[in-house]
Amino acid sequence: MNKTIFITGASSGLGKITAKLFAEKGWTVIATMRNTEKETELSQLPTVHLLQLDVSNPKQIMEVVAKAEQISPVDVLFNNAGYVLAGALEGISDEQMEQQFNTNVFGTIRLTRAFLPYFRERKAGTIITTTSLGAYIPDPFMSLYPATKAALEIWTAGMTYELDRLGITIKSIVPGFMQTNFANNAQMTLHPVYEEEMMKVLAAYSNSGPASEADNPADIAAVVYEAATDGKSQIHYFAGNDAITRYKELKLEGIDSILDTRRKLFLGE
């Protein structure tokens, strides 16, 4: 029997590659994005259904979930939509902070809540959320983005108390650097007091250091498929060589040492 996955943030990067992978595996894929009109590749795949969704819009969430369930009962929800807000805190407005959390955190939680009655009725369902190694090892001038991902890591673990007895599984995928335009699509803010250091960080991202550690998003998508199909009760899946390697270093060296290493890498201090 064919299964169905609902994916947010499917217009590019990990979301799009994951949509293609599950379609190749014979799944029905409901791929959502803010602008479906620009998507020309996924729309050509016979088992992929495109739906417009802005996860920061609570009303639209309810409408799209109902529409998705009419297309095909959803077996797996893949919460992947999100973006980076980078810059010094002094240069970030209230509106920017609120939008970062509305998209990355509350959008994920609201969408999950909308699917729960369907999963509960069927006594089955898997919820997978993309977080980030930044939840464990933040980088300079990205304090808010990893804060959203850390919130999702703890939320995922906390939700197991509610969902396990209902036959619903919840997991997270924890990638490090990926070869996508995710960083290039980041929302950047500048503040004159911090501009010199910020420029150093941006230069470091474009140089061979972090870039050379970036994983192929296809490898991360394979971990998403594993998490969706392995039947394990495992909660967090560190995905890709970068995430696995740096998380091991964190366990061995401790956060203070790791932050000092990252500070030298990005700021030369």
C-alpha cells in the first residue's frame, strides 16, 4: 500500500530533494511551499501534489491540512520549512525576531497540532522535523536561528510523552552544513558596531573552512527516509558527516572548547 508524506519548504534544498526521493520510492508526496507557481520540476512528477503554504499563517495551515488529507491520508509529516536570521541582536527588530520564531518554531508546532487529530484517529503517523547542529553548536551572529532549532529539539523530545501511547512517532533530523543556498537565502541584518566582525564571519562562510565540511543534501534526505521507515523509537538523527563529526567533538571537548574553536575559525580571535 502506497504511503503519503507531507513536506514543508519543498521549493528548494533539502525539502525538494526529499520530495524527489520519496516520489522515487513510490510514495505520494504532498509538497508545500509559499509560491507553487515558480515550481516547474516537482510539478512534472506524477505522484507529487503541490500545495501553497506559508507556515506562519495559522488559518492557511488548517485549510491546507484538510486539503492534504482529502488528497491522501498522510503517514509522515516532514516539518522542513525555515530560514536563517543572521546578525547582531542590536540590529534585529521585534518584527524580525517574531517572524523568525513564527516560521521556524510556531509554524512547525501549529502544523503538527493540525495533523494530530488525523494521526490519533488512525493510531499511526510519524512526525519528522529538521533542526540543526546549531542547536548544539551555535555560530557567531546566529543566536536566534539556533535558538529556534534548539526549541524544536526539546519540543520533539517532550512530545514523546503525549504521542507514544497513541501510536504516533516524533523525530528530528539534525544536519550540519549542507551544500544548499540556505545560508545565501538568509535574512541578514547589520549594525555599525558589529559590522567588522560580521564581515569576517561572512568571509569565513565563503572560504574553504565551513564550505569544505558541507554535506550533500541527498545524504541528509536519505536519513529522512530512514527515519520515516525504520520503525525505531530513536528521537534525534544526526545526519551527515559534518553533524556527526562535530557532535562527537562536542561530547569529547565540551561546549566551551568548541565555542573557542569556532570563534577562532570565524573571527580569528
